[in-house]
Amino acid sequence: MTEAEKLAVLRIMCGGVPADGDWSDEVLTAHLTLAGRKIIDRAYPFDAGVTEVPERYGQLQCEIACYMLNRRGSEGQTSHSENGISRAYESSGVPESMLEAVTPMCGVPS
């Protein structure tokens, strides 16, 4: 999945249109970058030189970015209840349940 395809998929997932300020290319790209870094940090915990998200995690990158975008304004919320609506988050960052699909790579230096 190319970066342009990820951007298009993320925009559709979040229901935004290009004219909306919250869903501008810059905002979406920033969240894709942050989501990609979360995946890379999990996949390559001992290799800080990796900068590209593996192809097989492209969809997960979009899902994590969408999750992060949808939480804007309520970051770190552990519980909220108002008018019959309740919110609670698994963690202050990306939920472990989303990152458990990422297989960490490790090896022995040559």
C-alpha cells in the first residue's frame, strides 16, 4: 500500500473530506507517521535504524492512525460517563490489542 493509498483509506475510515481542517492531508499524514512509528518500534525493538513500515502492516497503520484521530480531545481518558454515554480507554497510548498483531523481529548481530 503506497502512502497515497494509506492517506485515502484513512480519510475514508475517519469519514473526513479534504475540505475539513481536522482531516487535512497534513493532519492525516502526521497521524499515519505516528502510527507507523508505533508499529516500527514494536516490530523492531532493537533496531532504531528502521524507518519504513513493513508492507503487511499497512492496513494496521491506517487503523491505528484512525484510532488516534478519533481520540483527539479526550487523550488519556480513563473513564467518562454523561447522558448514558460511557467512555474508557485501554491505555493512554495505542491499545495493546491493536499492537499484538505486530510480530517483533530480533536477531543476533553478525
